[in-house]
Amino acid sequence: TRHTHTHTDRSISHRCFSTLLIGFSLLLWKTAGLTETSALCHRTYSYTVVRPGPNLNMIVGANGTGKSSIVCAICLGLAGKTALLGRGDKVGLYVKSGCRKGFVEIELYKQGGNVVISREIHVDTNQSVWMLHGKVCSQKIVEEEVKALHIQVSNLCQFLPQNELKDKTNFLEKAKQRNERNKHDVNRYYEKKRHLDVIELLEKKKPWVEYETNRKELEGVKKEREEAKRQLSALRQAQAPMLRKMQQIEEQLKPTEDQIKTKTAAIKDATLKCKQKQDQLDRKNKEIDDIKQTLRLKQMEADDQQKRISNTKRAIEDLKAELAKVGDQPDVTPQINAINMDLRRIQEDRAKIEGEKTDLRREKSNLSAETRVLQRKLNDMNNMMNAKEEKLRARHKDTHTALQWLRQNRSLFQGNVYEPMMLVINVKDPRYAQYVETHISFHDLRAFVFQRKDDMEKFMSEVRDKKNLKVNSICAPETSCSQRPPSRNIESIRRFGFFTYLREMFDAPDDVMSYLCQQYVVHDVPVGSEKTKAMIKTVIEEPYLKVFYTAHERYIVKRSFYSNKISTSNSAVNPSQYLAITVDAEGKQQLEQQMKACESKLSEIDERMSALQREGAALARRDNELLSEKKRLSELKGKKRQLEQKISTKQDSLRQTENSVIDLKKIEEETKRKIEAVNSQKVAILRANLTMEKVHLALKTVGLMAEKAKLENSCREGATELKATDQVKVRLTEQCKGLLKKAKSVCRMQLNENLPEDLHNAFTKLPDTLAEIDAMLNEEHSRAEFFTGLSEQVVEDYNRKEEEIKNLEKELEEKVNALNAYRQNISEAKERWLNPLKQLVEKINEKFSDFFRSMQCAGEVDLHFENEDEYDKYGIRIRVKFHSSTQLHELTPHHQSGGERSVSTMLYLMALQELNRCPFRVVDEINQGMDPINERRVFDIVVRTASRKSTSQYFFITPKLLQNLKYVDEMTVLCVHNGQTVSPDQWDEKKFVTRRLKRTART
């Protein structure tokens, strides 16, 4: 429906002088052309061809005619990035709305044959078809061809290694912090393991102590056996003299009998009779022997009784003496009972403490888990805020520096002071961030918002005047506008696909929202969908819609004051760079409150746990003290009871022995009488004059035989006692073998293996009695029970993390070494390029200063950096002075007006002209905002510089030109018109010129 035309005011040969020829058209398909990319207006071409001149091209046309579409065509046709044009990353957005295809063709001058590049853009797939000299090719081939002609439409970004090094260092530090928190659990695990190790050693030593106790008892039995064996040997040795004496008496008796045999025959009969009588006597002697034997037995029994009585009395005296040593102790049973009650109470208290500690640990575990979740959420929010802040620092360092100052000096201000808008605005859905960020300029997004004007002035005085920081600040309206209603309810326009107003897409403090409602009318800017885009013609005709959004574009609708005709401009919704990072401020505050509550509860739990730990430790100490006291009293009571029991038993035995004592005197008298009676019978039998010597010897023999029988009886008793001792020895030996086997089994030793030295050394540090070992086992078990919820996994995780940290440290060290080597290489390379770079900048400065002197102003250019090693932050600093009364100031939006900045920028480009050669340059509306004097001066400099034969081809795009400017033959003027009734083909250029000359003559 619209026709756009480019017109040259004069004819220029296009042979080798014509450097750039652009054509973009889709009239053949009747579908699409390239879209206008101006931020102010939107027009389309159906078909047009631009034939520029080789030097300076003045592209002139009113706003909205489509001048900047030429710039878009140059960028897209030369494989430039769409981001350079501020239209987003989708090339399909550059095709006319409602069309499916677009087309650009560029012809570049090249010695030996021009280069023709064609690009066909498909909206549906957002893809392009490239052609070189009419043949289909890849974009890479086009890029290589453009690069060969020294054309740079965009630049690559370079990153130095210390970016990665910082990340590694930060990650390593965080890993160390995380593992340090786990170290407490590891220490607790090892503390528990130390108690378990002691328990294991005690359980290993216990069977050895049992074995040693049994072994000592066996040694005592062995000593008793040796003593019994010695006594039996002594008894047997005592029998030998007696046997010899009896043999001597028998020898003495033989001669007497021999003398009797030599008697006369007269007495032979008597002798025979004597023999008979002797037999009778022998029987009587035997009877006497029996009587004596009975006496001896009684004597021996009486002796044994006396020995037993004596031994028992002596044992009783010894036991009484030992009992006396124990002392006249009162009955300790009440004390033991009291201790038992105390122990039960302590156990109950410890059980309660353990129960409460278990509950507290469970509560702490739950709170810790909740705290970790809250902390993770807060960290995520803080990371997002830090990411926002980091982006602000990277984009505008001065604003970030001012932010740090504000946080340290907030108390200086009386009213509300808000950090830069981009940090306090929180978009409710990240998908909406692109609309909010497109609608609000970055100039305001990085601005500080003040409730009071005097606070803003104080702030600007501190950070801008004193610290020389370039920051923006705004003051909120005195009357809040944040609750202004939209002009129409959203429901009334929902049929067009609108679903909300811009204000509803984000949250902000009231003062910030008030400013945005007043300045950007966010409460009355609707946001639509693809449905809105599909019925855009109908939407545009709605009289109340001035600014609105579709799914991917922003539309501005204007009505002509004179013709009431509608003109629209649209631009792509740029992807969000800052506001897509959303943080729920209210949610963050709630999380922080919950975090503080959890931390407070955890602190209370820790304090209570510490108190319970102290109470438990005190109870454990008291428990050990009571156990020791009970053991002492029990031993005392048991020993006294045992002594009393032994004494009682011995006394009973003594009484029984004394009651059954033998009346030896009576028995001896009775025995004597019996012997006398038998002897009388013997005398009566003999009736012969036997030698008294033989009788005495015979009697003596009888006495010896009795003594021999007594010794034999003692030997039999000794043998019996020795046998009993042997049986005890065998039993204890078997017990020792079993206990030794058990002890070695507990220690995991072979039967033929000796106790290892390490175990021996460990055992020496432990108690040596079973009672002490049992008491220590109870204590260690109680202490080990305090450490619950711990496992080897804690240590494994800690050790694994430690290993990871070591690997990270090693990797970091390698990175540092690599970085040092890289820096060394940079240092060497720096010497090769920095000095030439400085010389180049100095040449630019000479040209730049000359241009400013020609305008009776001053300006200079230098190479600027804060840190000489941060090469990615090198920059060109421009300092200018437009008035004689001022000093040189850096070119910023704060010290110079928009026109002054445009002049400075244009003159800087002119200064680059002869030093930095490039095929062509494009300058879009650089003269906007200049005052007429500076605009005329700049125009003259541009014409003079760009018209030289050695300069690059120039495209100077402007919506207007001053009158009576100086033009030269090397210039080409391209006029851009659009409108339904414009027909440039029917224009007569000569008549235009003639009419102008006549008008000039009349004036």
C-alpha cells in the first residue's frame, strides 16, 4: 500500500567508483520487503534499489520514510549480527509484517570483478538462503568473502584466562567452607570411634585377665602339690631308721634262740614244748600287738584330733585377726541400698536426658534440613541479585561504585532511597522481563530513586561532584501515581488478545512504581499475544491505544493533527539482559525471617544440648563414683561376711572335734590292763626260764611295729592329699587352656602365636582386674551412646571432598602457572603492539584536536585504562571543551549536551578516516540535537574530509539539512520519500532547479 523511492539529485557514473550497490525487494513475490529499524517510526519497502556514490552519500528523508532500512540492508546483506541493529536475534523480524519472505542484494566493488551477495529471508523458519554471484552458498563463504574485503560488520569478544581462574578460586573456597562444616561431624565420629576402640580393647583384654587369674590359681595349686610331695617324701624317709632298728632287734633275738638249741637233750622236750608254747606266746603276742595297734591307732587318732584342733584354733585366730583388721565397720548394707537407689535414679535421669537429647537431635535434624532448604533458596535469590548487580557493574561501573557508597551511607538521608531500578524491580514471570526492559530505558534502569529532592541533591553532590562518578538519579512524584487506573479495563480489550497491563507484570517499591506510572505510563500500556499480532490492523484503528505490545513487538501509534491519518512504528521486543533475573522480595523477606527463626531455635537447641551434655557428664561421673563406692562396700561387706562365715564354720568344726575327742589316758590304762592280762597268760604258758632279754626285745619289736604302722598311715594320708592336689591341678590346667584359647580367639590370634607387641602395649594402659575392666566397659559404653546418628559415610564424604579439594588446588596451581605463562606471553606481545597502538592513538588525537581547533573549541583523545594488565578494559577516552570558560571534560551524557556529544562523535570518526581504513562507513542521524552552528561546522568538515579521493565511502543519514550548505561534486544526495501519491518517476529535475534559481534571484 505504500511506495518508497530513493532519488539522486545528479547522475554519477557507477563504473569502478561505485563501491556499494544495495537492492532489496520482494515485489516479485508480492509478499515482503525489509522492515524499518528506527526506534521512532516504522515504514516498509516493497521494492527499491539504492545506487550510492563512491564518496560521501547524503541520505535525506523525513522521519518514517525508511532511511535506516538502508543501514539494516547493509548489515544483513553483509552477514552482520542482528544484535547490532537492536532488533533482537531473529532475522525474521526484519521482514515486513504479514509477509513470508524478504530479499537483500548488495554489489561490492572489487578490482577484477565486483562481488554480488544476495540473501533471501524466510520468516516461518527464521532461516536465510545465501547466494554469491547468483549461486547458492553458505553463510560462512559470504563471511569469508566479506572479510577478504576488510569489511568488519561485527567483532568477536575475547576472554582472558583469569576469568576461569577466578571461578576456580571461588569454587575452591566454597568447597573448603562446605567441608569445614562437615569436620565437626567427622570429629564426633572419631570421638565415638575412640570409645568403641577402648571397648574393643577392654573386651579383648578381659579373657586374658580371666586366663591370668586362673593361671595364678594354678601356680598356687602347683606349689601346694610340691609341698605335699615334699612332706610325703619326708615321711617315707622317716620310716627307714625304724625298719633298720626292727631288723637289728630280730638279729639280736637269733643268738638267744641258738643258745637254747645247744641245751642238753633234757630240755629238748621242753624246747619242743616251748616251741608249742612259743606259738601260743606268738598268738598272745599277736593279741598284744593287736591291743597295742588299737592303742596306736587311738593315739594317732588322738594326735590327729589335737592337730586338727590346734590347726583349727590357729585358723580361727588368724581369721579373727584378719577380721579385726577389717575393723569394727558398721553394717554397710544400708549404704549399699542407698547407693543402689541413687544409681537407679541416675539411670532414670540419664534415660530422660538421652530421650530429650534424641528428641532435640531429631528436632535439630529437621531444623537443619529446613535451614539448608531456606539457605539454598536464599542463596539462589542472592546469586540472582548478585548476577543483577554484577551485570550492572560490568555495564556501568560508576553506578555500581555509587551503589556501594549508598549502602555504607544510607543513614545520611531522611527519606526513602532506592537502589538502581534494575535491582529493585522484580518481574513476576521471567517471560515478561523483555517487555518491561524494552519499555524502560537503561538510563532509568540504572537510576537511583529518591523520595525527597534534597536527598537526591545531597547524593549527587557526594557521588558526582566529589567522587566524579557518572550516575543517574530521579525523584519520585510528590503525589503517588502508583495506583493510577488504566484508561480502560483489560476485559474490554481482551478480544484483541491483550491479557494484562505492563504494571501488573512486575513489582516495585511504591515510589519507583509511582515514577514509572508517571513517566512511562506503565499502568496504561497493554500487553498482547500472537492474536494481537494477527489482527494488528484492527488494533491500530482503536483510538485509545497509543503504545502496546504484541508477543514480540512494540507498537507506537500516532494520529496526524491535520489529516487524522494513522502512522505507526514498531520495533522488536529485545531479549531481557537484566530483569529476567527475578527475585521475590516479599518471599525473600519471609525466607530471611524463617531463617532467623530456625537459627534461633537451633541456637536454643545447641544451648540445651550443651546443658544436657554437661548434666549427662556429671551424672556419668557420679555414676562412676557410686559404682566404685558400691564395689568397695560390696568387697568390704563380702569380705567381712566371708570371714565371719569361715570363723563360724571353723568354730563348728572345732566344737565337733572337741566333743568327739578321744580319752587317751583311759584307753592307755585299759590297754595296759589288757596287755598285763595277756602277759600273765604268756607267763603261765611259758613256765620256763626264758631270757628276759628276748622278752624285752620282743616287746621292743612290738613298739617299733606300732610306730611303723603310724608312719605308714601318715604316708597314706599324704598320698591321698597329693592325689587330690593333682586332680585340682588337672582341672585348672584345662581351664587355663580353654581361657587362653578364648583370649587368642577374641584377639584373632593363632593358637601358636604370641601376644602382639601393639596389643601388649595397649593392654598395659588398661585396668588389670575384672571388676575394674567391667566398670570401665560400662563407662565407655555410656560415653559412646552419646554419639548417635554417625556412620563411616560421614568420614568417607569428608575424605572424598578433601581429595576433591586437593585436586582442585592442584588444578588451580596448574591454572596459576598457565596464567603466569600466559601473562608472560602477553607481556612479550604487549611490547609489540602497545607502543604502536599508542602512536596510532596519538595520531588520532592530532587529527581530532585539529578538527576542534577549526571550530574554536578544544578536544583530545588518549588511550585509557585503570589497570594496564586488564586488556579487555582498554578504551579510548575523549575529552572536549566547547566553551572557553570551562575545562576539558570526558565525553559523557552528564557534562555535554546531546548535540555536543554528536559533534564530538562525528569529529572522532573523521579523525579515524585517514588512519583506520575501511571500505565504507555508516553514520545514522548523527546531526540530531546539534545546534545550527555546530551542525554547519560538522557538515563542512564531513564534506571536506569525506570528499577526498583517499577516503572511504560514506553514508551520512539525516532527516534534515540546513539551508545554504556547501556541496561538492564528490557528494551524492539520495532523497527518500514515501506516500501513496508520490511519483518521482514523473518529476522533472531541471524544472525543480530552474524554479529554485528563479526564487533565489527574486530574494
